[in-house]
Amino acid sequence: MKAIKCVSGRAYPFGRENIDTDIIIPAKWLKTISRTGLGEGAFETLRAEADNMFDNPEYAGSPILIAGDNFGCGSSREHAAWAMADMGIAAVIAPSFSDIFSGNAFKNGMLAIELPQEAVDRLMEVAQTDPIHIDLENQVVTTAFQDRFPFEMDSFRKNCLLNGLDEIGLTMQRDNAITDHEADLQQQQPWLIPSR
Amino acid sequence: MPKTLYQKIWDAHVIESNGDTALIYIDRHLVHEVTSPQAFEGLRNARRKLRRPELTLAVPDHNLPTTARIDPSGTILPIADPQSAAQLAALEKNTAEFGVPYIGATDRNQGIVHVIGPEQGFTLPGTTLVCGDSHSAAHGALGALAFGIGTSEVEHVMATQTLMLSQSKSMEVRVDGALNAGVSPKDLILHIIGVIGTAGGTGHVIEYRGKVFEEMSIEGRLTVANMSIEGGARAGLIAPDDKSFAYLKDRPMAPKGEQWETAVRYWKTLHTDDGAQFDKSVTINAAVVAPSVTWGTSPEDVVPITGHVPDPMSFADPSKQAAAQKSLDYMGLAAGTKMQDVEIENIFIGSCTNSRIEDLRAAASILRGRKKANGVKWAIVVPGSGLVKEQAEAEGLDEIFTQAGFEWREPGCSACLGMNPDKVPTGERCASTSNRNFVGRQGPGSRTHLVSPAMAAAAAVTGKLTDIRDF
């Protein structure tokens, strides 16, 4: 995973609530066996609408998406995060995220930042004309107009993101602890795990 | 200190805890063709293998066409769509290369992951079970802590048999009393989602409690737990009881003999202790639940079948007003229309929510001796697994369906998600027993009304959304 310290640039003032992962990437795009190239299908049904902001030259290619409540609900498809990354999105700001989407975003080095509705409303306004700055190290979103919105971030996730850590590699270093747990399991619930 | 069922299962799986996050052992991993190829590729690139392939079970379901798979001479038929064929071939190749137990497309045990897990006894009480599919919540019906994961997590589980997780909050959904005649578990879970909303359970694990769930069959519980994610909860639990043990006994992968006795003794401890506290609690009176139907493009857009399409302005929240208007435009519905006046062109009975034998029996009991209406162009029944299909055929249900004008198909996810040939045409409506009515979910421009199996069957007969209690 690539290390990420901050994300700066224009933002899509999207703002819609309950955006499900079928909207982010429809199922017909899930037949791929690769992680890349899904940007083409990202927000496909919305992009079929005339004057959609994703194809508006004012916003196209923005690294930040500002969304409404419950972003990424529905299916667990990580293709949603891959598709957004492929279209150049590095961070999403919303009042809340579905649990699975925020996990998937994290695994792909994409920031899923929760801010109160009022802060999101203010950033929606700024995004119409000006860039937004996200500082992960200091956990704050700022604008050129002295706005300053601190955000929460799980310390484990923050560390992984800042240092671009490979989570599987980290867990594999805990091999002894996992092996001990399996040994206990074989004792206590032998039906769950065959012994070797 | 008294503990919730969720807390008990969580505690039993913590390998190490580190402030916000814990390393959690995963006992069972279900794999299908759509969310696994990139995970296998990741392992290959890093020269890693599966830590515990024997705790993993793979089966194709999402992409697989539901038309005949073998011709009369016994030859396996090719899959027309090259991308689907490639993804299905990748699963077969990857499972062979990494030594993962695999149920192939033409195996009689093949089916939807969430149907075969319980059916094979792979799903067991008190386990942690994951799958790269959000409807994994279904397995909570047997008291497993089960949830959907993304592909990076699939790879993490494959390599380490663990996940790094932060603990969720606990939420109780209590339904006391008894469901009225004609009201099924599907109607109840739709009603619950209508009450709590699609984000009502976000950050929480739901435990369904109360008389109604105690009385409910395991298949009904699977329907309820399955849709927990539609209420935002990654997992839903129902405490295992004698019904659960009877359901699991003698299943191929369930423990046997002395181990069975030991397992049942342990499983009997898996319930929320008296006095345990939930972070959130919702109580619903079973008597107020009617046969339910959705009108919009979110599973929370639920009304009783006797109700009307709501006026968007009737919602207090301005953003909900706008969303409701967008939904009605997409659905081609006018505010104030009686739900029972909505005409239906397509019927889908199937999906991991409603494709088990009891679901098929409920639909068949309505269709016996009846035919689908002329206005219904396409009606299909897709059993959840090969074993469900065999059972239904042994009971003669397939004949009831075909005589009523339904197509009787091979097991798979089918028209639930629009990624195999089974799709609802643009602009047409479908009364569907699946779990999501999202924009484009059953195919581009498709309009979905979520209902129970009996309600789908009734809609097929009348050509309109119909109150099952009138039958």
C-alpha cells in the first residue's frame, strides 16, 4: 500500500445520501479478475444523466468526494473502492459510512473521513469553487477560508495509512499467537478445526 | 458480568487486543467467484498460501447462468459470456492450485453460498464466519458471528485465518407476540428495516430476540438474519436453541458422535445473559406487522400491502423528500397510488434471502391449480441449491410452478443482482423475493418491489401486487 499523508485538491460536491455500492459500480463490472480499470464503470447510472458532475470539467479528476449520510451501503464489493480509486478519488468525506465500505476504502489507502453534517454542508459550499485540504497526520480538514474541521481516525488505521503498511505482512508476524489460539481451539472445540 | 451473545462470541475469538483493534480468529470462510480472484492473485504475487484451506469452502453462484448446465448426453454446456466464463474458470483453477475445498457448478451440492453453508453444516453456532458477500449475515440465524468482507479482507483471511477488527456495538431488535396469519419472516424483516432505516444498525451487531424468533423455523431465521445488512448491521444473530441443533444434526460437515454431544453442551451456553446491556434497543409488536412491500429504491422504503405510495412531501427531512421523489421517478410511480394497483410484469422467486424449501413450499401453495396472469411476461423460480431443487422435485413443487407458467431453474444468485443472464428488462417491474431494490439492481432500469415468496406468487396470479390474505 502507498503511504498517504495528505490529500489536497478540488472536491466533487456530491452530497447525496444512502449511495449504495450498486450505484458506485453496477454488478456487470464485477466480472473482472483484476483490480484496475474499473473507473470507466464508476457511477455509471449517474453519469448517464446530462450535466452530471463527474463529467463536468470543473470537477472531473478531483481527488476528493463529498457525500451524504450512509455512503457505500449495500454490497461488500471492494470494486466500489477500486473504481473510485481508478477515477482518481483518494478521499471521501461524509457524515457516515457503511462499515464494510469504510473498511474497503482503508485497505486501498483511501481516506473515509466522517465529519458532522454541518461541516459537510460547509465543505459542499467551498467545493463549488475552491480546493479542500485533508491532513491525516494532524487529523484535520481545512480550507483557504480558515475552516478547520478535526476528524477521528482509529490509531491502527492511521498508522497503516501514514506508513503504507501491508496489513497481511503485519499479521503474519503474529504467527505464534495465532498458532497458540488454534491449539486451544483444538482442545476446546475439536470439531471446528482438524489437527495436523 | 452478564454478557450479550455477541460479546461471548467476540471474546472467544480474540487472539490479541491492541487498543482500538483486535486480531480475531476466523473459523469458517466461504468463497465465491466474484470477490475472490484478486485475493488469490494477491497471494500468488506475494508467494503466500492459505493458512487453513480446510476451513474454507468455495462454490460458484453469482455469475453462473441458471439454465441447464449439462445437456442430455451428459456434456457440460459452455458459458456464453466470456467474462463470466473466465471468472468461473478462475475459481476452479485457483481452488485447485491453493487446495481449497470446492463444490463445482455441476455438483448436486452446488448452490448459493449462504444456502449451502447451513445446509452442509459448514455453518456452526458460536463460530466466526466470513465471506466476500454482505449477505453473510444470514449465517447468524444459527448463532454464528457472520459478516461480509471486501476482497482485501478475503486475502487476509486466506493468508492468516484472522482479521483485524474493532468491536461493534450491540443492538437488540425484540419482537414479542405472534405474527398474524399470512405474515412471513420476510414481511417481518422488511418491516424492521422500514422502522430502523438502512443505517439504523450501522456500527452494530443486531441480536434478534423475543417470542417471534423463538417460534420461527431455522429457514425463517435465515431470511431475517440475511437482511441485517439492509438495516446497516454487518451481522445479525439469533441465539442457537434446540431447533438449531435439530437442523444441524447429521449435516455432512457438522460434528458427529461424541463431538456432537460436546458441541451441543457448548452451544447451549451461547445466549445473552439476563441483565446484559445492549447499546441500542428496538421493540416491535408482532401484531402490527402486515405483509410488506417496497415502493422505492431503498430497502427502507417499506409499506404494508394495504398501503399507498407515499407523497415525498410527507417526509420531514428535506433530503429524504428529494430522495423519495427521485425514487418515484425511477420507479414510475405516482404518490397516492394503492400498492395493490401496481401492475407487475416479472416475478423472481429465489436469492439467498428466499430460495430454501420452505420458501418454495409457500409460493407453491399459492400457485397450486392456478396460472400466472397474462400481463406477467417472465416468472422464474430459482432454488437456492441442488439439494433444495431435489427436495422440491421430490415433493412435486416443480410441476406446480411449471403448470402455473413459471420457469424452473438451476441454483444460483440469478435475478437478484443483474450479473448473470437473468435480468429484468429496462422500465419493467418485478415482484422479487430478493433483498435489494436499488437502482439498476436487477438490470439497468429495472424496477424492483421486494416481497415474500407467497406474495410474489400471488402477484404472479393477479398480475398486480396483491395481499396474500385475500387468497
